[in-house]
Amino acid sequence: MQIAKVRGTVVSTQKDPSLRGVKLLLLQLIDEEGRTLPEYEVAADNIGAGVDEWVLISRGSAARQVLGNEQRPLDTVVVAIIDTIYVENRLIYSKTNQ
């Protein structure tokens, strides 16, 4: 799993039929110190995450299983909206402080 920040949404009117009704988000990856990385991903979201929220993502076959259908062409899925992150008793992120 990886931590990421929601930067925006991805809208596509023409897509694989198995992706109809699936919300897609543009995510920027975050390192263990809370710094944004120069890497972006598009992820399916059934959790309801919004722009600027930090989320936990899952990739690969685990991502396809989260949505209950291994036939969907997904590599990444949002599995949680993060409330807080502590590393070695140090607060890295708090949703309430944003």
C-alpha cells in the first residue's frame, strides 16, 4: 500500500464497460515524511475521497479484488481516507489540521 494526496478527478465518457460508474481520481504519491513525490497515479475510488485528502491506495491484483471484480482493468484503488499519520511519535499528517 502507498499514501497519496488527491489532486483531482479524471472524467472519461468513453471507457471499458466494466468501469461504468467507477469514480476515478488523480493522486500524487507521498513519502514517509509527508512530502509529495513527483509521481502521479489514477485510481478508482469507492470510498468517496475528495480533493486534497490523503488516502491509502492498494495496487495490482489486490486493487481489483477490493472492488469485487477481478475482470476490471484496474491497477490502483483507494482503500481508505487517512485521518492521521504518526512516524516515531511524530505527527506527519492530521486531517483536522488541514
